[in-house]
Amino acid sequence: MTHHKCVLFDLDGTLVDSLADLADSMNRVLSRQGLPSHPAQTYRYFVGDGITKLVQRALPAEARQGDLVQDCVREMRQEYGLHWADTTRPYPGIAELLDALATRRIPMAILSNKPDELTQKVVRTLLPGWHFAAVAGARETIARKPDPAGALRIAGLLHREPADFLYVGDTNTDMQTARAARMFAIGALWGFRSADELKKNGAQALLSVPMELCPLLDRTP
């Protein structure tokens, strides 16, 4: 295996467990619209591709068009903006992993499909003890994952080749992004999706716990 010198992380489902806050916020929006809500675990397959996709997946099939989608997107942004930190916390073992990477001076970055302003706020609030060389959420000027543009932009900002990166994520979108960017794709099994999905979408390694990442890195700074 090629030695890797940098780590690019997804955020939700990889570094932080945000499922309950996403589910609760969306369910409140649905209830206000008089629409059926969903069990929290169902949201494992709704999230990962941005708020608009989340809303479309949560709405009944016959309602996924017209003004209702945009109304619910607007409401979801407001609702989640107020409640994103109710229960969201880093996953067990993430602090230890980030400490280990920082000690070894491994450059770290984050790429999310969550809106950029909120991505920055989540990282500042929940991961304040670690330095990330780049933090990027969804922006209108850069295509969302699985397009590799965001990942390649981060590689450029760090003055590294894509092959220098381990890309750690928890969804098919992340694995597709990693492979398209020519980064080493690693599936986080503590996240939102299954090992089968991750492997089918190009995962080159799977982690059961965060610290299993360390042996995949070059041990020299």
C-alpha cells in the first residue's frame, strides 16, 4: 500500500453523530406540514447528500415537487439551525484518534455536504481542540459530493497530491467521492450506512473503531 500522509474526513456520521438532531428537526417540519414523520433510524438513508435531498427523501413520494419542497427546505434550515447541537456529539474514539493524528503531525481536513456556514460552526463548537488545515461544507460555487471537486480543492489547499490522502467517510457518497478524487477510500462502520454499501461503492478499507485508522498512515511525519 502507498504510504499516506493526510486525512480527509466527512463530518456527519464520521466525526460526529448528528442523526437524532437531523431526524428530530425534519420530523418537526413534517408534522407542521401535516405529513407523516419517520423513525430516527430511517434517516440513516435520508442524509448524506445535502438538505434538499434529505427533504425530498423524507417527503411522501407524491409531495416531492413544487413549492412544498422549497418550503420544507427553508423550514428545515431554520429548524436544524436552532437544534443541531441538542444531542450531536463526536463519536466515541474520535477524540483519541484526532489526538493521535495531531501528535504525529498528520494534516487533517473536513469535507461535508452540510451547508458551509453550519459545517464551520459544528467544527468550531464540537471539535475545538484540534487544528484542521481546511474545513469545507456545501457551497454554491463548488459541486457537492460525490463530485470530487471539493476533495481536490482541499488537496490543492494543502499542497498535496490526492494520492497522499486517506478519505474517511460513512456513506456511498463518500466512497464515490474518494475514488473519483483518487484518494484511498475508507468506510467508517460506526456511521450511518452498512459495510455492504461501503464496499459496493469502492471502500478500500473498513474501520470498526476510529483508532484502526492509524496503522494505515505513514509513520514518519
